[in-house]
Amino acid sequence: MRKRARNRSEAAIIEVKTKYTKEAYKKFQWFYFFKAGLTGVIFKDLLVFLFLGGAFLLSIYFIFADSLSVSSLVTGIVCIWLVITFLLFPKISANSAYKKSPSLFETGIMFSFSDEFFSVTTTGNEISGTNDIKYTAMFKAVELRDLFYLFLQPSQAYLLDKKDFTRGTPEELSALLAKVLPEKKFKKHVR
């Protein structure tokens, strides 16, 4: 096993050693709900519609309090409450994930990238092991200003912080992903 790990490490051209944090997971939730393609656009439009509808109903209620029923007040409050709840969802989700699986956030994760595949090695109290993942098995990869998301499925991704690179650079990983993935599977949201 050591010989295989040494060969894997020697073949790696880029390495990232990280631990997940609630903050990184919260950023992933924000990305997933607000920037994830068509569903993100629909979700944002729904929030804007709910907020404007709620604000409109509340303002109409307060302007014409005598002629409108309490149901318009309640509907307006519910609309505004839904918007606030959805905006707080990434934070609530990160806290919930931490409470349900604290070992996920305590586990060290080592990513080793080569030209043909990348390896994910986890070391922790409850979770340990190594998985090799071919780039062709990836759903997609996304580069943000300070993070990479390597999606294995539409809602499951590895989170790589750009400050955690131990060998190679984020620019080299970006170039590698652009080389090994089709254009539609690698997106950059770098500003």
C-alpha cells in the first residue's frame, strides 16, 4: 500500500491538502442555490417575485388598511418570511451538516491530480481511505475566485480552497481541468 501511495504521490503534478469548514460549505450552498444554471435563475426569480409581492401586499395593507383584509397582511408577511428563510438557508444548512457529521469537518483531505485521474485521500477518526477518480467520471468542475468545486453528481462536489495548494498552483489546476474536461464541463466564475 505504501508503494502504491508513493507512486501516486510521485505521479501527481498538483496536490491540495485541506479540511472542510462551515464557511466553505456555506459558500458551496450559496453557489448551488444561486448560480447553478437554470434552477439558480428560477430560484432567484422566485425570491425576487416573493419579496416584491410581499412588499407590495404589506404596503397596500398599510396604505388602505380599512379596505383590505388581514389575509393580505398575513400573505405579505409570509412572502417576506420565505425570502428571509431562503437567504439564510446556506448558513442553516452548513450548521446542520456540521451537527449531523462533525467528522466530515474534522477529516483531512488530500487531493492529488495527474494527467489521467485525481486521487482523494481522507484521513480522520471515522473516515479513511483513497479513491481514484477519472476525469471522465466527473459531472462538471467550476472555478470561483477562491475555490474549485469538483462535482461528481449534480449536488455533490469536492471543495478545494485555492489557499490550500501544497504542490502546483490554482492556475495549473485550472489549465489541467480545461485540458482534460470538455468545455461544457468546466466553467470559470472568476472575477
